[in-house]
Amino acid sequence: MIRAACALLAALLLASPAPARELWSSGEWTLELSGSVKEIARATRGTDAARFAEAAARDPRCAVSLTFADCSAFAGVGDKSIWQSLTRARVRLDLRKGKPFGAVLVYDNELLFGTLDTLGAELGESFRTDSLADLEWDVRVLGMPTDHRRWRMRLYRAYLEGEVGKLEGRVGRQRVAWGVGRLWSPSDRFNFIPPLAIEQDQNLGVDAVDLRWNFDGFTFLEAVYQAADERDDDNFGLRFQGSVGELDYTVLAGRWTEAWAAGVNLAGNLGDAAFRMEAIYTDPTRDVWPVGTLRPRELDPFWQLLLSVDNNFPIGRGLYVLLEHLYNGNALGFGGGEAGTLLPFFEARGLAVQPASAGVFGGSLVVTGASHQTGLQLGYDLTSILRVDLLALYDWNGSSAVIAPILTYSPLGSVELTLGAQFFAGPRLSQYGPQDHQVYLMAEWFF
């Protein structure tokens, strides 16, 4: 895997990148092609899902909800070195007729190598929002077992968009970003990217209808409906955005995973700095069954608040500083027993136990164990092609922290190399303490 990654890095550096090209045009119609090739090599520690299941099968406490917290299988969490490699070829086709009409198709071909069958991946898949259409396919090749090698194809984006007068619309698989936060964004109920995600520009999107009525200036009213396989899992929201002087404001409301929510976002200037605020109230209506309780229940209503400020200071080439604090009233807590911080990611089904469904999180995509967290991000351009960033997150409830340095090198206009790491510290029952260190190397060539 390492030899393959090195070979790809060399090829990217030696390649002659071609600009995005026009494949066809006729009158106002144009069809353009662009894309990228990305390689990510990652090393960390984790838990083999099959080994976890085998260990759980030997301990009767693991099969019963009331004793699941003391399941001995959790003693082996994080005991295996994990190497993973992802190679992605992405192609984007953009069909346009001037401004009024467009169609976008983004197709991914991915090769994955290494330890793919992990407990963390299994838990993550269990509470992903269901999509209306299955636009992802595993290509099964003889001699390519899915737990170590995988060939996957996906329609990453597939939507139509148009504009008639003041009305804009988009239909299909797309990203819908509603929050203003830089690290966390409680208002982003459709597509949220966690602050420690290696690919901060990667989001699978949702199958949705997005309609926007534009008033004067930057004022608009937006309605989004996200369809799912089950009618109860459909999500919808309304957002009104306007401005008063230099202050931008957003009022939003809707229903996500059978949880009604309403909130306000603010963004403006604070002297030379920029500030942002999110406040959203959620009232879940779906019954969930947390592990260790005697019966299912409806989650209590909760608030989520975010305050954020950032500025570029005139130091050298310019020092970027971001400070952000999150209050999550739906924090999962840190569990107990052998399961520790993983306990809230499971739920009961009668006496049995299963990975937690999306309803446990009350319609929010910001899933945390701690109710209070603060993030600090620094960024500095060492040269015109070399940048260093540092992200630090602190959990006030469990007294844990993560430090994530990132070095980005852009030797050519269409080639970017990123070397990053994440180091965790803190007690076992905390947000970041039980997580495993990781290092990664990412290379991307745009064409």
C-alpha cells in the first residue's frame, strides 16, 4: 500500500495538469469536463468489527441491554494497528445553458485497501440518513475480499438546477449547507462535516428539492425537502435570510428525523474581526431506547448554541485565528463500564442491543459526548506554496483535548499535498481521551 501511495505521489508531481476543458458547445449550450485524482494514506489504531463480534458472542453480558455496559469485548477496542489507503478518481460533467439552466453529474471511482471492516465504520454507517436513491455500488472482483480491498463507484453529485425570474431551484443529490459555524454547525441539519474529518471538502450530500425565492439584495426565502425510503425519515426545512446594515441573520425551522427544530443564525463584524452565532431549539418526537434503560422514551427538548469569532492579524504573511465554542444540549455523555464512551452509540431493541439509529441524536448531525467544547484554529502561510494550520479542541466536561497540525504544500496550481496528524489526550471517560492518534498523507491533482 505504501509503495502504491508513493508511486501515485510521484506521478502527481510529474504530471502536466490539463485545465478544465469544454467538450461541446452549441449556441448557449456548453458541456465542460473537470475532475481530480486523490490519494489518502492513513495510519491509526482501531477495532476489527469481526473480532469485536466474536468476543461479544463469548460474553453473555454483551447480549442483554441492562448488562451491555460491562461487555468484555470493549476491552479490545483500539488494540489493532490500522493502515488504510483510498484512491479516488472524480469526474465532473457540467451542462449549461447560459445562467437559467444547468445539470451537474459528479462520478467517483474509489479503490480502498487496508483494514476496512472496523467497529467505528460500522457504527458510523448505522445512523447515516437514509437516501431516497442508492447511488453507490461495490464492484465485486474475484480475489478482492471486502474486508481488505474494495472497489466502489458512486454518483457523488447528480442534480438539475434552474432559474426563472426570482425563483431558483435545484433537484437531485446535492449539498445543503445552512450553518455559519466554522468547526461545528448545529443549524446544519442536512450536511454537516465534523471538525476532525480528514477531508473537509467531502460530503456525500442528500437527495433533495431546494427552492429559493430571491428578494432584493441578499434577502431570500429557501425551502428544502429531503426524501428518504421511509416517509417518517423525510426531512424538510424553511430558511429566511436577510441583513440589517452589516449584520446578516437567518431564521430557520423544520423537521429532521421526526424532531421539530427552530433557530437563528447571526454573522457580522466585530471591529476588524468577524463573528458568528447559532442558536437552535429541538423538540424530538421519536421514541428511542438508550442502552441500560427499561423502556423506550422520547428525548427531552434541547438547545444547541455556538459562538465564533475569527480574524486575520497583520503578522508576517498574515496570521489567521479562529476561536469557537459549542454548547450541545443533546450531548450523549461518557457512559460507563467496559463500554465507556462507546455506550451511547448503541441502543436497545427489547433485551437485545443494536447500533444506535439516527433518532438517538434528536435530528442533529452534531454528535458529541461533551456538552461544552472550545476550538482554536491557527493558520499561517510560510511561503506562497507552503501553509501550516493547527487545530486544538478542548472538552470541558471530560477534560480532554485533541491537537491536529496540518502542513499543506501546493507546488503547482493544480497539485496539493497535505500531511496531517491528530493527537488525543485525556481520561478514558471523555470526548477525546479514548480516541486513537492518527497520521495521514493526502495528495490531490485537479484537471
